[in-house]
Amino acid sequence: MVTPRRAATRGASPSLMAGIRAALVTLSLALTGVLTVMGFLSVRIARTIVTPAARRTDTKILDLDTAAQTITLAKTPDTVLPGRYGLFTTGTASYVKLGSVLGENDSTVKRKLLTHVAPSSQLSSEAAFSGWYYAQPEELHLPFTPELIGSSVGPCPAWLFPSSEPSETWVIQIHGRGTNRQECLRAVPLFHAAGITSLVVSYRNDGEAPRSRTGTYALGATEWRDVDAAIGFARRRGARRIILMGWSMGGAIALQVALNSAHRDLIAGLVLESPVVDWRIVLDYQAKLLRIPHTVADLAIGALKSEWATPLTRTGSPIPFDRLDVVARADELRHPILILHSDDDGFVPSDASHDLVVRRPDLVELQVFEVARHTKLWNYDQERWSASIRSWLQRHDLTATGAAADS
């Protein structure tokens, strides 16, 4: 006996059945194509996350008035910020300092030049806005020595700024992703005025320190070992109390040091500027900014944390996102932490910083800024930034007796 369904199938014309089969094949191929594209994009994004990259231009020089010593830039959320900044370019100058905003319209912003630019100067229109301000340690007019910190990947360059008087309290400064030690120079005068020795370090794959076998970032999961070696260096030089100060990804590194270091007994506290506290929040935020589909972003993170995908992501080993989530590991924290973060950061959202305060109000203090952008809090409001750190140091008895305020 033939069922009605089978009868209907048998009664279908050959051309109809051929059309159905063709449609199913087309749909299958289209689905395969979509999955292939999504897989390709996710691997590409994953590689971008962990691959050190050259500095990218983010604005243009539209006019240079050497008579008035002003510069006009394309308007961006960064270039319009009040305060003092730097600008990377090429030509007769590679870096110039910028002062206050003199005027702006819908597309341009005019700023005062704080670096003298001669009338004969020629600067490329392509430029990168920076919060560094100080481009070289000599600009601080403080004694310093170049040092090499022995680590498992080789000698990592560092700058040592000794305190005016012998001090057992040191601060180790850790820069962020895609930049180098100069990022930290802004903080050195404050700690020097507090009687604290500063050690400004590099770490694997940052362009100054040695390259690891893979040459990729581990987002703090391996870089912390180079900073731990710096603590050992400081200990051998007489340090008995260590403050870790991390900027952006340097904050993630500092937190991993605090959680994992064999020298935890020396760590007296952490100061974190615009820190990464949970990478998944940062990567999700960045994906939304770039309009990357949520599924693709999830696949990228999944590839980075999977052993099978390491040949594709070129990380050498999975990224341990759970270990890097310090909000989830908040109960393990043992040291006082000062976080300086802007709710208008624009790159690393402050959500996880707020979450960490909620989890550990006994240890974590958060100074919330507005308007200021990522790692540019000093530039935007140096007085408040400095006062916040100075007050925290004093409350935790980390300043030298009678130390003066920084200029």
C-alpha cells in the first residue's frame, strides 16, 4: 500500500524534483560559503588581536602655521581633547608636542604647537595623535640609567630613575599594547617627587624587548614573567616595596604579576591607568565599534582560547581568558589597587573596572574620569590625575617622608 505522502512524491514531475535538488545543493553551497567566510574572518581577527602592529595614522595635518606656531588637524574624538598631547608624523620632525585647542569647526581643530617648528619644516599630512607627551627620557631632566633586565626570552631594556635619596620603595612602570616605554614617562616625575625610584620596563614582543618564539602577544598571560624578572632585578638592587603601575594592557600584565609572582611579598600595591581587567569585555566592545558580527567575534575568541586553532592564530598556545578575567578572580587579590579610568575611554571600556570595585571594595579604589580618552587622563587633567595617585600613596604610607608634590 502506498501512503499519500509517497504517492505525492512519486507523482511529482522529474523537473520539479530536479529543481528541488538543485535548490538544496545551492543552499548547501551558500551555507558552506558563509561559514567559510565567517571562519576566515574570525581567524584574521584573532591574529590581529595578538599580533604586534606598527603605529597607525589616525588624523591628518591640514595646515601648519610656523609664524603663529599653530597646527590644524582633522577633527577626531582625540584631537579635540583639551590638554597637552603629542603628534607622530614624518618629515623634518618625527614627533611634536601639542598644547591647547585654539579653535574648531565640524571637521578641523587648531592647536598650539609646544614644539618649535621652523619655517623650512616639512611634515607629512599623515599623523598619529598621542598621549605620550614625553618622547624621550632626557626630556624629564631627571638622572636615569639604561638597564637590561634578564628574562626567559632574553635581556629586556629598561630605564632606571633613582630617587633623590636612597629608597626601598620602587615603582615598576608597564606600558600597553602596541606602544613602548615612552608611554610611562608621564608618571615618573610624580613618583620621583614622592621619593620613589622608577623602573620603566619593556616586555617580550613590544619592539624593544626580545621576540618570543611566536612573536605574538599573550595579552598578559606570558608577558607578566618579564615584569616579574624586573621585580627580581629591583629586589637585588635593594627594593623592599614594589608598586606596579600598568597602562592599558600593562594593567592586565600588572594584575597577572600580582596574582602569580613569586615576589608577591614585595608588592605593596598597584596603580592602573585605563586598564584591561577582562579581555572579553574589551574585545566585545571593539567588535561592536568595528561592526563585526557578534558570531564572528565569538568565533575569534573561541579560536584564541582553543588548542586546535593555535596553528591558525599563531599564538603557540591558547590564550587563557578565564585566568585573565580578574573580576572573576577578585577573591585572589591581596594588594591595594588604585584604578584611574574614564567612562569615555573609547577603547577599553570602564565596565570591568567598575565591576572590580564592586567585588573588592576593601582593596580597590576607582577614580572615574569623563571626557578623557584612553590612557590620556594625565594629558586631560594632570592636576586631578596626580592628586589621586599622590593621595593614594600617602594613605598607604608609600611616599618618602617630606616628599614634595610633583610640578
